[in-house]
Amino acid sequence: MKNFDHVFQPGFIEVFQKDFYLKGKWAQIHFRNNNPVILELGCGKGEYTIGLAQENPDINYIGVDIKGARIWRGAKTAREKGLKNVAFIRTSIEHINSFFDQNEISEIWLTFSDPQPKKPKKRLSSSVFINRYQKFLKPDAIIHIKTDNILLFEYSLALARINEFNIKTFTNNVYLSDGMPKAVKEIQTFYEKQFLSAGKCIYYLEFIVPPDKKTTEPEEFNKIESVKYRE
């Protein structure tokens, strides 16, 4: 991946409690434009990053994942398609605030994230991570969550309701719902295709996080889920 100029793999020492050199400057320095920047966190092979970039050439997209083999596939596909509005960062999302500055990000996509059934605060839609995202999201930035996991969906919806987020839309079956955003139905990841073949429902939720309000955990939901979803 060292041959890809659109892939960044900083070492731990470069980002642990330090700012990455492109923080606050992704559009201007890397993409060389003033277009909005959108993230896909836990991007895997980058199917959403690439699909969105193809549909929206005037928007910059960055996929973030810790798995190098997955990012390599996405980066190679982006190069083969000649996409100039795509970049990838290989890092733990624990360090996400080292990469992006205040008001730098316009949207976040969380596509088929690990539901972390026993560790709610490790979910990418948990209060821990939402509070991190708030530090770099623009006002009225949308967070999109697409998942096959009912636990993650119901947890994220409970968190949005308890914190009085502006919930734009949600559904427990993307492909039976009208009015879904085009990208939600038309872009499918490798795993989503497998889930659909197995007859699983695909859930979707999008909401806006207030920029100046601390997000808290849906503790009552967590108590219920520990029984309802017990393995």
C-alpha cells in the first residue's frame, strides 16, 4: 500500500495524543479543493466510500479501517476507477480525533459496524464515539447507520431518542421502505449481499447530532438488552 498516494498509514507514535499533519487540511492539501469531506468509519473494502465517490464527484470521501488487506482492496479499486475524490486511512478509530479538526467533516457513514454485543461503549455509534465525532462534525452533519444487526440498530435508535437527536429517518427493512436515500438502496457491500441472500433484514437510521450537547448512554436500554439479546 506504500505505492498508493491516497492511502495513509501513520504509526501509533504519530497519532497517539498528537495531530496528524493533514488535520484540518484534508480538502485543501490532499484533495486540492474546497469540497465537503465525508467519512466512512469501519469501511472494510470501501464499497460505500467508492460508491458514494462515484455518484458525487464534487465531494471528498475518506474510508477509515484498521485492516490493511481490506483497505488495499478499496484503494486498488479506487485507483482502477480513476477516482480522485477518495482517500483511505489505516488506523484505529480510537484515534479519530487526531485526524480531523472542528467543522471539517460533513457526514459520517457507519456501514455494517461490529455490534459489540457485550461492550456497548465500543460500538461506533456509542456515546463515547459520538462525543468524539462532535469535535469535528459540522453543524447539521448527518450520521448514517446501516446494519443487519437488530441489537445495533435498536441501541443506536434508543441513543438518538434519549439524547433528543434530530432523527431524519429510520427503518427496520430498507428494501421494503419508500423514501430511502438513493445510496442506501443502490450501494451494497460484499457482506450486505450475503446477508440479503440469507434472508436477513437491513436496518437504517440517520440522525443529526447537536454540536454543543454531550451525548449520554441509553442506560435503561442497555439493561434491557443484556437480557433480551443474551447469548
